[in-house]
Amino acid sequence: MTIYQFLQRGEYHVDFCEDFTVVMPLGEDKLVCAVLDGCTLGQDSHFAATLGAKLLRKAAKEHYYQELYQPRTAPLSLPEELKLLVAGVFQGFREMRNLLLLDTPELLTTLVVLLLDTARHEAMLLALGDATVAVNGELIRFEQQNRPDYLAYHLGEDFDAWYARQQQRLHMLACRDISLATDGIDSFRPVAGPALAEPAAVAHRLLVDEELAERAEMLNIKVRQLQNAAGLVPTDDVAIIRVRLP
């Protein structure tokens, strides 16, 4: 298995990168991956994305240790496990909101989370907000017209009822190549001089194309190639995770 990660502040963001990535094992044969994008119009958006990432890591660690020391009589399915992880993030945001007396604009971040069974090549994904996903060479867009229905808007609701309404879910089998990206993947533009490539081709180049797959820094190299050869740079923050299975 090869995992590639890329995170870069966009040219139009002066102070902070408001995106974040998470990659962590969940036991022996499972992997949790996520990309998060803080809302630029929110308050301290880099904090919201970072907090969401830390809460996901906490939920994954707690789930792993519980299963290790208090295993269930019947194992959870992958969709059930993903729901459990998201429930941990949901509850974590509630607790942090109350503990730090945070307002909703301070908690606005998208969350695109993948739970991957690397032994069975099975994956479950939930996208809360805009995102681009690639599965076995097919690009899939989750588009909410730059007006994401942020998780933070629903912290006062019943989790189960809220989760049942989420439509941006994928349950995938026979996975061999999966990519997650924030909407910054669509922000590559020429900053100086004419562009020598169409921005629409960037997502395919980074999330699907297999050139340089043998290089651990594949994504970084390809982004530099886009800048040097095509004059394109990300104007918005961009976070990418790509996982290739043998």
C-alpha cells in the first residue's frame, strides 16, 4: 500500500492554510483518511479544520482501544464503524463548543472522511461539504455550490436523525486507488503569464493519473510540474490524500 499526501496554502490566502489532512491506522487492516476545509468566511477557519482533524483522531483511537480491550460479540460493518467515528467527531464538537464557549462561525469546516479495509479492499466514505473523490480512475464530485451544510450547523440536533439525512456517502468494493481532495483542487489558476494547460485537467492529473506512482512525493512533484510547465498554482488551500492498494 502506498499513501500520498499533499497540503498547501493557496496563493489568495495570506496568513493561514485552512485545510487539514488525517491519515491514521485503525487496527491492523483498516485505515482512516480525511481532508478538511475550514470556511474562509467563518472565524479562525484554520482552527476549525484543525479541531475537526484532532477530534477524528481522538474518535479513532478511542474506537480502536475499545475494540481491543472490550471487543463486541459481533463485529461492526464498515458503514457502522464510519458512523461511530463521525458520531465521535459530532460529540467532540459539541463538547468543545461548550467548553470553550465557541460560536458557530468558529466551528465551520467541511469533513471528507474515508474508512478503508485494506485487506478486503472495501471502503466507506462520507463527504460533509464540497469535495472531489476519485475511485479506481473515476472522478466523483460532491458539489454544494460553495455553500456547504456544515456539521456545526446541526450540533443541537439528534445525531442519528442528522446522520440518516446525509446523502453524500459512498460504499465501495474492489478498491485499488482512492483519492480525496478539498475543493481547492479546482482552484489552480495562472498567477503570472498565460496558462499552458486547462485547470479542469488538474484533478485528473493529481487524483487519477498513475505517472510517478513509484515516487513517495508524487503529488508534490506533479504540483511543481503544473506550476513550472503550465503556469498553474492553487489559489485556494488544497488538501489531497491518495491511497493505492496492491
